[in-house]
Amino acid sequence: MHAFDPADPGFLADPYPAYAALRAAGPVHDHPGLGVPVAVTHAACSAVLRDRGLGRIWSDAEPAAELTSFNLLHRNSLLEREGEPHTRLRRLVASAFARGHTERLAPLVRARAEALVDDLAGRSGDGAPADLVELVAEPLPVLVIADLLGVPETRRGPLRAWSDAIVRMYEPDPGDDGRAAAERASAGFVAMVRDLITERRSGAPATHPGDGRDLVGDLLAVRDTDDGTEGAISDDEIVGTAVLLLMAGHEATVNVIGNGVHALLRHPDQWRRLVADPGLLGTAVEELIRFDAPLQLFERTAVADTTVAGHPVPAGTRIGALLGAAGRDPAAFAEPDRLDVGRSPNPHLGFGAGVHYCLGAPLARLEVAEVLRALLRRMPDAALDGAPVRRPRFVMRGWTELRLTG
């Protein structure tokens, strides 16, 4: 049974009724269109994410000879590893992150968010609409990830387009042009990060904003403390870590900001509630991630025969977790179709669960909160202008254009 076509514009506009119908019929369903069974309840999706019998087993995208850089990035990604290789790499990346990168970047994130929102407010102040996606949601995460990695200002231009081209490969059918664009983007990113590694290793002075520290340098430091022996992070693993941060940090944050502001302005009582009480920003960020999930589908592969909610998943086969469906499950959330910026507890799965829980979650939360804080201050009377334009994608759910006035 499958109740939706991931390419149908009506479904893309509002997938949640279809998800509700699936949940009512059972926790897991075969979906021939996607080529994988999908879990649709919160409990079943949580099981997909947490079951150690399920993993991310990378198989090179085909044609492999034409996707060498794309496959290199993913073969060396934390997200695509299981067992000891995953544990080793996650431990070392977490150690580098633990050197205070979120705290280090917090003032810079606030300043960047305020400057972008000030520009948005200035353009919309005379009643003319201004696009939140173009002016705030798209540029902020790229700036922050570039700050995190230590990418100089002069090299940041292609990052947004590279991220968009690479993540398009995760849609059900990227097409030949999409595959070619993803390979070009991957090759550009590989070359950039390898240049950064060479510069950090040579001791070249940093030229990026902040205190001169960055994650690439700290990843090298973690490796250097191990004298390049067991437990070391290879250059390719640093490249894979960097591109994962760009893709996950950029795409998810863009879509949380866009989806979240759209949801708030479609529920003006909740927008006014936040304007009156910015102390709710913390719970509001979690609710916006739950209410309209930026990542709708996450797949895993059985490393051994297992079952999810009674559905057999033989070794070597895949199963998907429909995170958007999990976020609207009444068994996990009271009145799940109601936006509630004060909702607590809020056990959404937007940052994953289990051993693959997102290492960048604190930074993503910070970015979304600072954009909302700036919007509440500068545009308390914000309103949607006209019909927003949705990205024609299922897995990465978001907007191409979201014009505001006020």
C-alpha cells in the first residue's frame, strides 16, 4: 500500500493528510514508488533510527566512474559508516567540536543574523515585499558553516550552489543533469577542503573572521595528537566531515527557517505569542522542526535480518523513516496538527536519534533562534506577501521564495 506520489504537487504542498492515512493503516508500508518500505509512526521511525541491526551502508552511486568525487565525499562521511569505523570517526570529530566551536561562533551568528534581518526589514519597510529565503535563510547557514570551517571570504561564493547540487542527489530521481552537477560540485568542494588542510598544516595565518580558530585546524590537531597512527583522521575523512557539515548544516537550517517562519505567520496567534515572550524561543525552535520537518525521509539498510514494527527487513535491504509523518503522530504528540511554540516535552526526530544523532544540532538550533530573535525585534508585524513558491522536492522540504512585508 502507498498513499502518495512524491512528485505530485498536491502532496508536496501538504503531505500530512497522506501521512495520517498511512499511520491509521499501520506503522510500516511498502512503497513501490520509493523502492523502500517506509515507517510512518513515531515509534516505528524511532526504531529505524535506533535499531543497531540497521545502518548506513554506503554503495557508490552509479555510474561510479562519472561520480568519483561525489562517492569519495560519502565514502568518508560520518553519516555513511557503522560499527567501529563510525565510532572512531565520531569520537574524533566530537572531540574537535568539543573545543567550543558553537560557543565561539555564537556572537558571530547573532551579528550575522541581525545584519541579514536588518537588510530584509529595510527592504520591506516601505511596504514592498522582500524574500526571506534569498536574503536570510539561504545566506546565513553558508556564512556560519564557512566560519566554522575557516573558509576565507574570497572562496565562499560557490558553497551555496555546491550544497544544493549535492543534496539534489538524494531525491528519488535526480536525472543525468543532476548527477553531473553533483559531481562538479563535489569535485570543487574536495579541492577547496584539501587546500584548507594544506594551509592549516603549513601554519599559514587564518584569514577568516573570528579568533583565527576553525574546525579544520582542530580536526588536524586531534589527529596530530595521535601522531598520525591508530585513530587518526585521514585527509579524505576531514573532507567528508566538512561536506557533511555543509550539506546538513545548510540545507536543514535553510528549510527550518523558511518552513518555520511560514508556519508562524500562518498561525498568527503563535507569532504574537513569541513577540510577547521571546523567552519561548528555545521551545519554538523545537516545535518548528517538528511541525514541518525539513528532512522528510531518512533511509537505513539492514546489516542483519531484523524487523521494524513487525515488518521484516532482510539483511541488505533498505527501509525509510518518514520523519514528517513521525512529527505529526498523535501517539507521541498531543494535538499534533496544532502549532504550539511552548510545546514541552517535544521528542521530535528532526536531528535523528541513536548513534547518528546530529553533532551539529546545537549550532543549527543557535542559527534558527537568532534569526527568529532578530525577526521578532525588527519585524514584529511581519506578514506573508502573496503565495510562497515551494521547492519541487520531497526529501528536502522547503521554499524557493517566501516574501514578507512589515
